[in-house]
Amino acid sequence: MMNSVSENLKKILETIPSNVKLVAVSKTKPNEAITEAYNLGQRVFGENKALELLAKYETLPKDIEWHFIGHLQTNKVKYIAPFVHMIHAVDSLKLLKEIDKAAAASNRIINCLLQFHIASEETKFGLDIDEATLLLTSAEFASFANIHICGIMGMATNTDNKEQVRKEFLNLKDIFETLKTRYFLNDKNFKEISMGMSGDYLIAIECGSTMVRVGSSIFGERIYL
Ligand SMILES: *Cc1c(COP(=O)(O)O)cnc(C)c1O
């Protein structure tokens, strides 16, 4: 027998300290599953497809805080800019520019995290520290008025090797401290480290995560048709 969403969510919440935010990753899951978590008090949800997120935003309660957690194409920014609370995986100046423009058009400030590549896998998106330095010191970046850079995000290698995962998360924590010191010392918005998923969020919290993105442990395995 599979556990219910609310049973799963209760168990997960017991393991997360109050200073760490749980982003319940509801991608591919129906509104009924989200509503079950909502009725237990969960208000923060994560999605990784712009149009799926838009459809859920339009049909679910308006006090949900929606996080976009996946790779975002520039031509999809406009669909989510009017309401999205935070975009987790920004990894280019081009995307940031599009977010700034769409945020201005909606008269909003959009919270963004810079995604870093910390895993050993080749295919994952994300910046390294040199690319981030170029981005953060560019004149164009300085001109953006409708974004807040709130911190950084990363995904560890998908492996059972806990020590490797720990090293990768500690690397992300180091990157955060370096950027904070160099570019954000007086910026109180820059405070988030989004790391940790169903398989590794407890390690991520030990390594300094402030936001965990947990999907399948709450909603069950995803079925992609
Ligand atoms: C799907 C996804 C998650 C959640 O993964 P689970 O293993 O189901 O917890 C977290 N972060 C990102 C970026 C994702 O795409």
C-alpha cells in the first residue's frame, strides 16, 4: 500500500528544521495531490514546466508560493513572470535579462537563484565560479532593476555514494560564501542555498541548505507518459 500525500508530508516535515524551507515539488502531479498537501498547511510548491505551472497557478489557491525549479527557456519566462515567487535555476545572463524584462512588464521584482554545476555528471545545467564572476561583474547585470539574486542552487550527482554527495554540497556552500563575500556582503537578499532532493536532502541540510526541493518522497514516484 502506498502512503498518502499527507502522511508522507508529515513525516518529511518532522525531519526538516524550521529554518529550512520545504519546496514541495509537484511537477507532473494533479491538483488533487497539491490540494492534499495544501490542506495540511504546505504553501510552497515547485514546478519545472512553465505552462504546467501556469495552469496550476490559475486553478489553485492564490496564497500558494510558486517556485520554478528547472531549466527555463527564455521564451517561456513571460508565462510565469506575473506570479512566480522564485526562479531557482538561472544559469545565463541572457535568461536573467529576459526575467528582468518580464518582471518589469509585470511591475514586479522576481527572486532568482544562480544555478551552479556541482555534480560529476556532464549533462546537468549550471555555472562555474568563473562564469558567475563574469555575469555578476558585467555592466548589463548592474542595470537589472527588477530581479533580486537571493542565493544559489545546485544538484548533487545521482549516486549512492554519500561522501561524494556531501563533498558536492559542501562545495556549493563554499561557492555561496565566496560570492557573498565578494559581491553581496551588504545585500540581505542573498541568503539562500537551494540544495537537496528526496534522496539527499538530509545530507544537504547538514551541509547548510536553506531550501530543500522534495518531490517523490511526498507525492510518490513520477510517471512520465
Ligand atoms: C524533480 C526535481 C526535484 C525533486 O526531485 P525528487 O527526487 O522527486 O525529490 C528537485 N529539484 C529539481 C531541480 C527537480 O527537477
